[in-house]
Amino acid sequence: MTAAEAAEKIVGALESVDGLRPATWPVERTAAAVDLSPEVVRIRLIATRLPIPPLLDRATEVVRPVLAGTEWANARLRLVVTDLDGAAFA
């Protein structure tokens, strides 16, 4: 699996986590929210609801299987909430 394919699969898996979305520039390149290296997989997210810790736990649960069997399987997973959407306070 290439890095681009892995990033797309990670973003796809995160679609099942209600309350989080990939943090990207206004252009719809959601894979840009994912950085892959053998040591660290960094995913930038925007929280759309609270509380955040259970959302990050769920994100970890859906991303780890995507990485299984790839060169990033043993990388640390770093989930970075870059913004909190106003909808989280509704």
C-alpha cells in the first residue's frame, strides 16, 4: 500500500467517527490531514462535538486496523485536534 492509499483509507475510516473530521485547507484534499512516517502517523482533526477524549479513542480504534500489515503498523499514532468547530457547543 502506498502512503497516498493509506492516507485515503485512514480518512475513510475516520468518517465513521461522529464528532471528528480531517483538518484540511479549504480545498477538498482530505488526505492532506495525514502525515505518514515509519515512526509517527500524524492525523490533524477538527472536533465537531465534545468531549474530545472519547472521540480520539474511537479514532484510534478505526485507524489502527487500517495500518495493520503496512510499513506504518508499528508507528506511534498522533491525533492532533487543530480546531474546535462551533457546532461542538450547540
